[in-house]
Amino acid sequence: MCGLFREFYASLEYQSLPSAGLLPQEDHSVLFTGATITPLKKFLEEGVPQPGICMVQKCLRTKRLNEITDLSKIPDWTHYFTMCGTLAAPGRFEAVTNEAFEFLSNELKINPANLLIEAASGDRDLSTFWSDRGIKVIEDAQPKDYYHWQYGLPGISGRGINLQLRFNQNSPYRDLGNVISIEDACGQVIAYEFGFGLESLLATKHGFKKPMEASLVSAVIFYKEGLQEKFIDTLMATVVIFHHGIEPGRGKEKYVLKKLVKALSFLRRKMAFDP
């Protein structure tokens, strides 16, 4: 899948960049690289080269650390995941949306009838493309802020649509990705972003219950829904942070790792795992 994504956008003359490190070197607004846009933010200030940039990025998000020791909550996402994304130059909205649609429908063989768009009613300039192709669009299903993004850069924000996917007509829709118009304080477009989580897409496309089941770790450790998947998800996040030279302690990344290690110990005891 990653190779297919790179090849498709390389054929459109996008510049392909390698995955950046998990610890952002120039972006102090986040602790970890949580999306493809994190290492690409510099292009929002310097300018995006034509026609754009594509990358496959290893990501880590730890916003729900307090839920790890809540045994009643089993995540339907993973802390550590892979994201495929593009950052395209301004003035290319129609091309960007056409490319995303072609990749999903032609390259991945996704039936457009299984796609759904969520958008704000005020952003029909972003959603009309999809409705014109017969894809169902639901407006204002979420608060307005849900369709807006901040990048930790003065005066720069994004507004976009959420793509959702289902396995078949009898399955629920799940979040797939986004197409976002990134704009300056005057509303001038400076870039367009398209991205999706690889494990989430694969899980839904193949009818798996959770993204964890589509993760590479499930090829090593047998996937089992429930506390085991929660333990493995926590273990993955712990290992990748430790691998980057961080040790448990106080402050920022060290504190996150400390909470993950304590959660591992807690889950191990509750599951009666032998160390």
C-alpha cells in the first residue's frame, strides 16, 4: 500500500520525501510527529513546490493517555500508526481532489458507494466535488470546530472535509482521512492537504474490526480483541519512544513514557501476564 501510494503520486510528479523522525526537530508545538503535516510545516511558510509533496510518515499520538488504565475503554484506534499524505501547491484544488478520488477509486479499488463525506455547510466549495460524483455528503454532523485545524503557526489554519469509508452497505462508516484547505489570516490558500491513516483504511477496506488488526504488529503477536489489543497498543507506543532515546521521567516526552510504562505494568497485572 505504501509503495502504491508513493508510485501513484510520483507519477504525478510529486516530490517524495522519506519519513521524518518521531521527535520533531523544528516544531515545538507538538511532542511527537502526529501527522505528515508535522515535518512539512516549513513549506507552509517557505512555499510548497509544484505540484506538491507526498510522504509516508510514522506517527504517534498520545492524547488519550488517561484512558489507558480504564478497563472499560478499548480503543478503536492505535497510538502508533502510519499516515500517507500529500501537501499540494495552492491553485490546485480541483487537481488535488481529482487525484485523491482517483487514488481511492482506481488504485485502491474502493467502491465510491462506500464513501461518505462529512463537512460544514459553509464549506461547500470543498464538498461539492464529491457530491457531484454521487458521493453522499452530510453537513454539520459535528460542531464547526471539528472541520477546522490549527498548525501552531501564527495566522495559519485549515478548513476541510472528513472522508469516511465502510466495508459494505451493511457496515458502519469509519473515519478515513481529510482533504484540507490551508489558509493564511486573510483567507488566502497557501496549500492543500490530503491524508489518511494506513491501518484505519486497510482495516475498513478488508472488513477488520479494528485498525490494530491491520497493523504489522499483528503479524508478530496474534490479534485478540479486548485488553490484549490495548496492551499491545500501549507496548508499541512505549517501545518506539524508548527506541528514540527517551527514558521515563519528568517533563514532556519523559512524562509520556513514564505513564505508558506504568500503564503497561497495570495492564499486565490485570491480565495476569507472565513478564
